[in-house]
Amino acid sequence: MTKILKTETEYETALREAERLVALDPVAGTPEADRLELLAVIVADYESKHFPLPAVDPIEAVRFRMEQAGLVQRDLVPYIGSKSKVSEVLAGKRRLTLPMVRALSAGLGIPAHVLIQNTPKQDPESATDWQRFPVREMAARGYFGATHKGKGLKESADALVQGFLAPVGSRPVYAFRKQSQHVRTARTFDMYALYAWTVQVIRQALTRKPKVAYRPDVIDADFMRQVAQLSWSSQGPRLAQEFLEQHGISLVLERHMPKTYLDGAALWADKGHPVIGMTLRHDRLDNFWFCLMHEMAHVQLHLQDSGKLYYDDLEFAEKADPREIEADDIAREALVPRKAWEHSAARYVRSPDAANTLAKQLHVHSAVVAGRVRYESNDFTVLSSMLGHGAVQPLFPEYRSFRGDK
């Protein structure tokens, strides 16, 4: 008769027996299946008492393995049975059955004892330390409404933050951290501040959701050139926002949170609704257009079916990640095609006249070419007066109103 485990030897023996039974794939209701369920209970009990770390959630283990292997939901169909079952399992609406456990263990290499243990009963939201959110900054920006500007914030932080997160699902921070996100930066950032910024961007995107559905094939080289040529207008950034919205893509401007060092991001607001978030951390036209093109490249190439969120600190020169290098290259080509650059005087002469001539030829703003000259020459002191300092924020009056400025 199986008893409560008291020693590490008993624990290891129970694990081996559980894995043996999983391999047998016993039919529900048989003695073997009943024994496997009992082993799962006593193994989980031993782990909760003797291990300093909480037991791994089986679904989190599956998600982590998917991230490691670059898998998407449809890749789990052979192990779980159907697309609907995969969605229900990953959403926590369906428990893993023994056949699923056996298939996942064999196919993905996840230890069977991790998959058969009971899902922790703790409410995931209780794992979030709400006090770690930048509540004062959030209140100052009006995230909690006009009535919450400072008084009683500490006492009501839990309720305020959870209410703020509710429209986007109130996903706990630890799950956000484990999500397959990609951050381009060399600096240590505040995860809670980044999460708050992300939720605010999504909330705004959902408030002004495009009326046209996004098509995954809509962004290509010609599409990006059309957007880039909107820079020719003094209203270019605003026109770009409207143009993207007409193709199912939201462009949201939200000032970066302290300790996030963020220029832009590419993410999903909900299914089939991509969002480009930008901070205007550097309010210059050259930075706006390059950041926009970079995030559009992420939407085109890297956001599809991956579940990833892409965050970019463009001051950090990415030299290793192929996705970032690819996005940089596509952004430069959309703004100033390599062929045109190589045949222009601006390649050799760092003068306003040369930059203006190429800009006119390409039908883009001169700030775009000035930025390219500075990058190619690695001299960030030249053509500073052509970069369009302070030219973007005035086009977006709502950028000031929702950040709590007077």
C-alpha cells in the first residue's frame, strides 16, 4: 500500500514508478491508473514540504518547452489531439490526461512526474506583489482615473492595479515574465514598470480598435515604402498612424516608464490585432521613422504565431540576435534603399544640400536621410539641426493628456 513519502529514497522510488506507469498508459479506472493518481498526490505532497521552490505548473512546463523549441500551438496537436484541446489545455480549462502526459513526455522531453502532478491550487494572481508596480507614476498618468492622484495609493494599490489590469485579462506578472518575450537592451529594466506600460498600450489599442481586420500578408516592402513616404508631410507621423489603422494595425504612443529604457514594441492587443507601441523617448523625426519601421518589420516577420512580445531599446546596437539585425536592415531599406544610398552624394558629403537632394529623390523627410548619414558615418554630431527635434509630440495631443502633464 502506498504511503506518505518521508525520505528522498522513497521519493525517487515513487518518481520512477510513476514514470513507469505513465509509459504503460493505463486505462482510466484500472488499478494501474488509480495507483498513478495516488503517486502523483504523494509526490506533490513531498515536494511541497521538502523543496524550497514551488512545484512547477505542468502547463507552464509545456509553455516553457514550447518557447525553447520554437513551437506554436498547432505543433502540440499530435500530442494532445486537436487544436481545440490544445487551446483548452494551455488555457487551463482542460486537465492533461494520461495519454497526453505520455505523448508530451516522449515527444517534448518533459519529465512525466512534472506533467502528472496536480496543478498548484494557489490563485496565480496572489503570486503578484502589487506593491511593486510603479503606482505613483501610474496614478500621475491617470491610469487609475482622475480621482486617484496620490492620496491613499499605498493602501489601495492592490485594488487599483488589479482594476487597471482587468480589461486585458489581469495576467499575473510571473506569467508575463515567462511569456516568450524578447527585449533588446543591455540595461537592467523594471519588469513591473514594463508590464504596466504594456497594459496601458493594449488598453488604448482596444479603445480605438481598427475597424478593418489585419491581414498577415499586408506588410511587405512596398507597404513599408508607402508608410516611409508619408514622412514627406509635416503631418507624417499622424498620417502613418491613420494609414496603419486602415490596415488593422494600431500605433499607440505612450511615454516610457522609469527604468524601462524603451523606444518601441511590437505586440498583440488580442487575436489578430497587432499593436506597435512607441514612447517618443527621443522626440525626433529620424528616430520616430526608424523605430516605426523597425517595429513594422517585427510585426511582418517575427510576431506571427509566435506569441512573442518585442521590446526595443534602439540605443543598444544589437550585434548578435538575427531578428533584431533583420529588423534593422529592413527599416533602413524601407527608408533609404541601399541602391539609392550608394549612388547619392550624401554617402560622401555630410551636408544639408546632399541630404535634401536625396530626400527629395526618395520622397521622404530630410530628417530620415540625415539620420542615415549619421549612422553610416558613425558621426552623431553632424546634421543635428535636420533631425526634427520636438516635431512629433505636437502632432499627438493625446500623448500629453494621458501622461498626466499639465
